[in-house]
Amino acid sequence: MVYLICFIVPELGAEVIKIEAPRGDPFRDTLLTFEKPRKHSTIFEASNFGKLSLELDVKQAKDVEKLLKLLETADVLVTNTRPSALKRLGLDYDTIKDNFPHIVYAQVSAWGFEGPDAELAGYDIGAFFSGTGVSTSMQEAGYYSAYVGGFGDLTAGQSLMSGVSMGLANRIKTGRGIFTSTTLLRNGLWCISPHIARASGRADVIRDGDVPDYERKPESHALDRYYRTKDARSIMLSSAGRDSQYSADLINAFKELVQVLLTNGANAESENVGEVLQRVEEGGGILTRVILIDLFEAVDCHAITELFVQHGVDCEIAEPVLKIAELKPGSRAGVETVYQYFEGTHMEDCGGMSKAMKVPYTFSCSDKHRIQNRAPLKGQHTQTLLAHGWSDVHEKARLPISEPGIVREKKAQAVVNTRARDARRDSGFVSGDDILYDEEAGLHTDNPAVPTNWGQSVDHMDLLHDGVVVELCTASRHVHVSGATCMMADFGATVVKVECSAADSETAQRGGANGPWPFSLRDEDPLTFAQVNRGKKSVALDLERAADQQRLAGLLATASIFITDYSATDLERLSISPTQLRQTSPQLIVVHVTPYPEEDPRSTNSYLSSGTALYAASGLSSLFSGRTEKVHHQPAPYMLDLLASQFVLSATMAALFHSVRTGEGQIVATNLWHIGCWLGTVPNVWMDFNREWADMVMYDPASVRYDCPLATFQAYKTKDGMWVELLGLDTKRHLPIALRALGIRLPVFGSVLWAAIAKVLPNRKEKVLLHRVKPIFAAINKSLETAILTYEWHDLHTLFLKHDVWHNPVRIPEQLLTYSQAHAIGSYVHNRDDSSQLFVATPLNMSSKVEHATYKCQHIAPVPKLGEHTDVFLTPTSGV
């Protein structure tokens, strides 16, 4: 996670120094045997573009001193080292902040800093994926190790990136640094939070430690899931809540297909489809999951998708990731915003790579965000950095360090005083009478002459207390915008949720250009609505009325941030497009979230789901499902949206940092397809270097359990049915330990020797070494599988703890309610109106003290009623 957040910031202009031990980053050599003569692995290259490498042995006092010297002028320190080790080295936050109070100290861990499992090994495949129930919500039983490399790291890295941006903005206001932290466990919990909230009210929850029913998983809506066609392609539907109209469009498309098939002489196929449609009519026109399965299995993919387009049916064919990896400049609208191509650029020497993934958001403040150089060699910049330190930075670009005068000179954004903040909490808005403005200092204060809160750390859950966020999102099953603004509300921002007041208005009914919209997440799924809308203010408007459009414009004129997923067409029609708002409200940060890049015609439809754009079209689902004739695996409802919400938050907080620093608003654009592509960064770069490696990232489900070269990084089943994820990524280190613990070292050695003699050496036709040695991998994996199957879970757990075999059980989401580690690190918050109802807390913590970085179970503000705060915010005498 550390290297993946530091993979983002160089592209946005930061100078990043990567501290490496004398042996180097272990990812430099991961699977490098199969990529020689490269100097480091593709995995390392993909996540270390643009950095400088400084070789230090921090176990030596002299090298610690060299690091501390760099910290004197650094802005951020990011680490994933265990807290106990940092304390021994004198590099823990409490020590650093005493000597360098300006540092934003960002720390990540797998399981958290407190609790019984705090010292366990994690990796994202453990703490984010299998340990939280994300894996069981996405995969079929037995495939819990079929995983996209870095998937959880990239998601949690966005969370930490948000914390760094908030910390830097706070430093500009106060001159002081802050401690920010996140965990893989809590980020995984955030992604499945609606299912946690729903399970918290049940009496039959399966407890942690018990063997769960792995078939017990959240069910997707029949009109928002994958279906397999006759020619073995997977199509994802996306009704997004418009069930009635969407069903009618589907039926009409299939009816037309019957006529097309008859015209083409395909009488048998026509008859099959007609019989299923007859069942639909007999059932009152309702499309059930069973009926849809039968309909799709009777038709070829492209025959029906062409008709879907004509009838306005939103769907997406699951693209193979290899097709995405082979995209060329100009081959698809918006593709240049997703990839940076090296051919003919300043970065032609990239070790066989032709392109790399750009960060999944763009900022109008600069067109210079790009990868500046390839990943460094180990210690490549050591001499230069030790001799000269950081690169020279223009004085205007330096951040302040505890001096009010600097902030006055830079005219930093004002800090709202305590009285105004209390007023905001009590009434939901701050009147102009509550704030006095100091023209000279550029600060909001109680006393214009003395900025009394200068240099004081704001409460860690109140860093956004002076921000007003206006949210305008479609009333669909998509919650990526609501999830992002929910996290802002948790950090003290006043979030005003603009909702449609008139059920019969054009905005409510038309859904842009996409038909009727008789849907409300409030009514259909109130617990999910509460999870992502707690603590907000609700303003009800009919945006088809000119008067309400003016009221919204007035609200935006006083806001800090505006976030929307409306289509560009609808925003222009309502006179609130990003370009229009830049003219009328130049201070405003406008965040526009679309399904695809704005150049892509499909982005005119703001109701395409995260499943279609982020998961199916990006190739991500093919990475999870592999080359299979079965239907692609379906993620749990809302999971992809909440994952995407971390990206929306990260982009918004980066823009906020820029705004606090310069006083400028800007337009931030992100899209779900780009996020999906970016989540596949490692396999995309892997295949770009060598197409033969597609087998390793688009696996054959029938053999994935045995072809994997990382035997101690797989899931295995115990005698009593518990799936156990091994977490030994470094096979050279962890395989001997696991074999010794299970007592199978000699049998495995014999199996490997036989596989080498009988299958590997005679196979001279196979030129790709990785493919040639698969029989050896199979021998090891099958031996581990057989041995683990003889143990029951609790006996195996005891054995593995004794021998230090890294592992964790594969959980289902509801087990997290009784998982002691999740409670120990403050993963949950209570509903203020119903203390028995739990919600998942924001996965990011901010604090001035490490011991406060884990906030315990709090009571959160209730969910607002529809339009509850309309009069409060929009009467002529009130302000925000």
C-alpha cells in the first residue's frame, strides 16, 4: 500500500524518495526469474514510476541520522513498518513530531495498531480480501485466491492519499503536521458496509471462528447482474433502479430478436426465445433471474446487444483484460486519458513497456500531470540525495511551518473559529453573523486582531469543519458519490444532499435521456441509504423549476465543493455544468464523476452502473473470473460503488489541498471505467511487457489452484470446511516453514523431483519458462492441499501459530460483526437513534496523537428526512 500511494503523488508533481534496505525492495525480484534479462520485475516497475531510490540501513544509527536530515525539509513520511519496530528506531510518530512538528505522518497496516491481531501478517489478499468477506462476496468457493494483484492496496492507497491531502491542507492552515492512518481491514469493511449494516440486526449471525456457509452471500438484483449467452460470453445488465421501464425495454428487444431470427431462417432459436417470452407474459411481465438466464442462454451475444443499444437497454459485455491492455492511441474515445504512451515521448526507455496507467482522475489546474521517469534502480540516487538533499523548490511552492506570517503572506484559506463550528453542528449551517473576517490576516476569527486557533490541531474528526459540500447524484442503486461525501461528513464537512422534491417532475421521471425513474434508495434499501447518507443535510428541490435552479445556484455560490454524477447533458440543461460553474463560482471545486471518459459517447448516460463500466468494460471481471465458459462472478451489491468512493474522495481532497494552498477552485474529472482499468494496473503492465503472461492474470479456473507459482499465497480447505488463506508471498522463505509445520518436506521433494524428470525436462517445445515448470507448481500445491485437508480448522490454526505460518481464515461479511480485531480498531459506529444498529466507520483516521488514531465506537448523526433542511439552508436570511 505504501508504494502504491507513493506511485500516485509523483505523477501529480511531488518528489518521492523511496528508502530501501541494502537488500532492496523484495518486489524487485518477485517472479523476476521468468522475466530476465530485466533488472527488476514488472510488478516493481508498475508501482514505482517517478520515484528516487535512497539506500539506507535504518538499523544503523548513522543511516537513521541521514534519514532524519532529509525529514527536516520533507513534507510527508509514509510507512507500513510495524509500530514496535519504528519505536525502537526512533522513527515512530511521537518521536518524529517532537523534532519535526510540520511532518504529515502517514502510516498503514494490515489489521490496525491495536487489538489481538495487530501484529499478524496481512497483505491485501488477507486483510482486505479474504479476511473481510470481500473475496466470498466476489468469488465462488474454491477460488478465493483468484485475485487481482494490488486490488486492495490500490483501494486503501486512495484512502491514505485522502488523509495526506487533508493533512497538508491542515498544515497550511495551522503550520503543523498530523498523524493519518488507515488499514486494509477497515477498507475492506467499507466496501461491504451495507451488508454489515443489514446483518447487525439479525439474530442468526455466524460468529467469527465458526465455519461459515460460504454459499450464504448477498444476492444481486435480477436486473443488475451478469448473464451468460449461448456463445459463452458474459453480459452485465444495469437497470440502476429503473426496473419497470428497463424490463419493458428488455422484453421489446427480445421480441424484436424473435422476428430477426425468423427472417434469418433461425427458426429453432426463434422458437426457444419465444417460449421464454411466453412464460414472461404468463408471469405478469416480470423478469425473474431464472427467466433471464433462459433468455440469454438462447441467444448469441452480439445479436442481442445490437438490439439492446437500439432499445436503450444499458448493458456491457465483459471485456477480456488482454483487449484492454492492447488499446492503442485513438483506438477508443478517451483512451489517452487512461494510458500514458511512451513511444515518441520523453520516456521511451521503459524496459520493454509501451505504456503505463495514468492516475484515475484529472485536474483542470494543470495539464502537466504525467509520469516523469521509470522506476529507479536500487540506490540509484543515494549519492546525490545524501550530498544535496531534496531538489530545489521555488519559495512560493514551500509549505508553511508554524509561522502565522507565512500563511498571511500566502493568503491561505480561512479557518473557521470554534464558535462558528459549534453553530454549524447545532443548526446545520453557519450564519454570516457568526463569523468575523480579518482582512489583513485572511482568517476567520472571533477577534480580528488575534487568530486564537493559530497552530492548534483541529479535532481529528473535524478537519473539514469549514467545508460546505453540495451533493447532487442520481437516485439510483449507485452510491459512489454518496459514499465519498459520507466520509467528508464524518470529517466535519457540512454535506448538503440535494434531492428531488417532486415525484412527477421531469428530473425525477426522465433520468436524463434514459427513461422513467420510479426509484428511491431511501425506500428500497433504507439501511444502505443510511450507511452512506448519515450526518448529511437534505435539501429538496425540483430542478425543472427555474426558481429552484436559482436556489441551487445560490447554494453553490457559498459552497466549497460540488460533487455530481449527472451527465454533462443534464448539467448543461440545468445551467450547472462544470464550465458554467467555473465562470460563476471560480472558488468552487467541481467534481464530475461519469461512467466513462467524457469523450466517450456512453458518458451521456449517467446511470450506467459501476458494475458495467468499472468491472465489466475495464476487463476487471475477466481478471477475477478468468478464461471461463461460465458466467462471470458477480460482486456483492454496492461493493464496487463503495470501492470507487475512495477514488472520488482522494481526487476531491487533492483538489481541496490545491484550493487551500492557492485559493483557486477547479474541475476534477474521474470515471468508473478508468478506475476499473487502474485497479488492474499490475496485470495490465505485466501483459504489456509479455503477452504470454496472460495465463497468469487471466487464468483457467479448472487449473488455477495448481498452476500458481506462489503455493504459500493460496487458499486451502480444512477437513471441517473452513477455507484458510496462506499469506507467505515470499515463497523461498515461507514454503519451507509451511512444509515443516505440516510434516511433508520429504514427500513434496519427491513429488517435485518426479514432476521435473517426467514432465518438465522432456517438454522442450514450450519456450516460456513459466509455462514449462507448471507441473512443479502443481506438485507443491496438491501436496499442501492434501495435507491441510486432514486438519480441522482450530487444530490447523494452533499448528500454524506455533510454526509462524502466516494465514487467516476466509470469512463471510457477517462474521466481521463478532471479529474482535474489527471492534478493537474502531471499525463501527452506532446509530444515534438506535444504539443496536451498527454502521461501518470511515476507514481513514486523522489525529495529532497516535493513541487517538483509533476512534472507538461513536454515535453518529441520524439520516436526514427528505428535504428536512430545505428551509434552513435556502431561506433568504440564512447562509452556509
